[in-house]
Amino acid sequence: MSDDSTNDTNPKVEAFLIEGYRRMSSSQKLERVRSLTRAVQEFALLDVRRRHPDADEREQALRVASRWIEPDLMVRAFGWDVREKGY
């Protein structure tokens, strides 16, 4: 279990969650990670749309991708300079 000073989850609830994760198969755990990753990406896209309401789909996708891909690779691969255009 984690350090109580940095954890706001009740220890009984945390133990229950950990036991549930232990019972999951590898494929169930992988699906949970995939689902959470998709949720994070959707929230990032919503943030991009809020900040850049006039951006087309390509620009939206580049701005989302630039949150995970290093700036130099974004320039080399897509011609998108985060330092110039932002996230």
C-alpha cells in the first residue's frame, strides 16, 4: 500500500481495489489500461477543442499528439513545432 501522507484513499477501499486488481487476468488489466488511456486522450482532445475552437481535425490531432511526443520528433515527423505553435 502507499504512503498515507500522499494518499487520500481510505485504506480499506485501497485494499479492496488492490485485491480486485490481483484477481484480474492480464487481458482484463490490459483492457483497463487501454480504457484509461482512451479517456485521457479524449480529455486532451476536449481541451484542445476548447483552447483552439477553429482548429481543423489535423491540427487537433497534432496538438493532442504533441502532448506525448517529443518536440523534435513532432517537427521531424509532422512539421509541427510545439515551441512555435503550442500544444
